Amino acid sequence: MNRNEKQSFVEDFRKRLTDASVMFLTDFSGLDVKSMTVLRNELRKSGAEYMVVKNRLARRALEGLNYPDLSEWLAGPTGVVLGHGDSVGAAKAISEFAKAHNAKPAFKVGVLSGTLLTPEQIEQLAKLPPREELLAMLAGALQGPLAAFAAALEAKIQELAGLLTALKEKKEGGA
């Protein structure tokens, strides 16, 4: 790449980094082109993208962004996963691919909301249920107390209606 191409790559990569909700650095050594293509397709399905980036250019793109210092992990062959939206889906796609391909690519580090994630934490993130399932679990947890509250209100209204009916009958009977 000449100087202008490098500058435009750094600017484009910086924009992608700011748009991403999660970023993982991986070591892709040992993967052939066919496997990389399959990996990219799997990541695309989960709303993420996979890029092979020169470490020097990645350092340059990260300068001035709200990311922790990643220079320690920007060594050797580095692949960057940028997740747009569901961070669990991106971690799950890489983790499942790695299980099927002799632990390749291997996680180096991740960044989620400005926080560094170790490879172990990324694996835990990959084990979480999908976003839709988590939202359904939350809705179920919220529905229980609300249903009990609505039932308690309904019981009190029925009790009040019974008391009013009894009072009406008492007044009609006494008159």
C-alpha cells in the first residue's frame, strides 16, 4: 500500500471502530483462505465483520479513540472482529467456528463498551443465550409481579363491588 492508501484505510478503519459495539482481536494463524471465507460469512449472519489488519495501521487507527491501550495484543497475525449490534452473536460465531477448526482463530482480547475482555470472558459471553431469548426472559420476569399486582387490584375491586351491593340491599331492605 502506498501512503495515500494507508491513510484512507486508517480513516475507514477508524470509522468502523467508532460504529462497532464490540471488537475482538484474534490470532488467525493456521487458517486457510477457504476457512476465512466461511468465517466471514458466519460473522456476517450475526451482524459482524472480520478483517485482517496490519498491526501498525490498527495502532494508528485506535489513536484518539475511546479504546484502552491494545498495543500489547497487536503483535503477530491479527484479525479484527467488529460487531455491529449483538455482541453475543459475534462472540458465539467465532467461538463455534473455533471449536470446529482446532481452536482457530484464537481470541487475544476483546473490547466491549470501553472495557477489556480476556479470552475467558469472551468465551463466557459466547455462552449467553441470544438477545431475543434474554429479552423474553426479562419480559417473563417482569410479567410475574405485574400479573400478581393486577390480580390483587381486581380482587379489591370485586370486594368493593360486593360491599356496595350488600350496602344497597341493606338500605333497600331497611326502607
